[in-house]
Amino acid sequence: MKKTSLIIAAATLALSVPLTVGAMEHDGHGTAHAQQGDQMIHAGSVAHQEVVDGVKVTFSVIDMRASIKGTAAVKEMKETHHLMLMFADAKTGKHLNEGTVKIKIVAPDKSEQMKSLEGMGGHFGSDVAMPAKGKYGIMAKFLLKDGKVRSSKFWYQVK
């Protein structure tokens, strides 16, 4: 178990350092965090994007198992993917980084998990469990600084 934790920590650190360094090279008010979020989105695959009441919502999913593929740690991972949401004003493109985000994921076997996403330097995110192949329903409800509750949902295929 200790070996698994060390492998996961090393993989997470290895993936996050280049993104953090790249983001710190930029200046401006909040620009570094937004650009770091953009880089994280591009590191994963954009799974869904839509405009909801004037807000562009971008979902991205990173399969964390890919970074430790071929090791015993893959089988022990409970949370297999990192889910990220970024918000931007649909008209101006300005990143919207303040608010609360809750998600619900329904697995192919109909089991459910719910989480509150944390603000993570330009995006909201959390590690989630999507270990089985199949179609997952991902639903998000979010309250941004403007006080308006919005929601978005889509299907994500784990291959």
C-alpha cells in the first residue's frame, strides 16, 4: 500500500510540475491560474463543452492510470480519473474562477458518486472513480460569483 501511495504521489508530482512552472512564467491578475487551468484541460481530453446561460463550461477528463500503466498500483487505484471543469464568460472569454461546483457521476452499473469540486488554480477539479469500461453520466451543478445556479450534463465513455 505504501508503494502504491508513493507511485501515485510521484506520478501526480511529475504531471503537475511542468504545468505549474509554465503557469508561473505568465503575469497578470489571475492570468497564471487561468492559463494553468487551460494547460490542464489540454493535458486531458476535452470531454464536453457547452454554453449555459452565458457561461462556457468545459469538462476535461484525465485517466490517471495511464501515467502508471503496467505497474501493480493501477489495480489498487480507487480514484482512476481527474475531472476538471473550467468556466468562462461566453462573450468575453474571461475565466470565472469563483464559485462552488458539485458533481454526480452515475456508473454503467447505476452506482453513484457525488463530490464537491475544489478550486485548483484556474479550474475546479477532483479525482473520481471510473474504473470500469462503459458509459458514465456526469452531471454538474454550479453556482458562480453572479449568484446564478447552472447545470450541465453529458455521457462519458471509458474505454
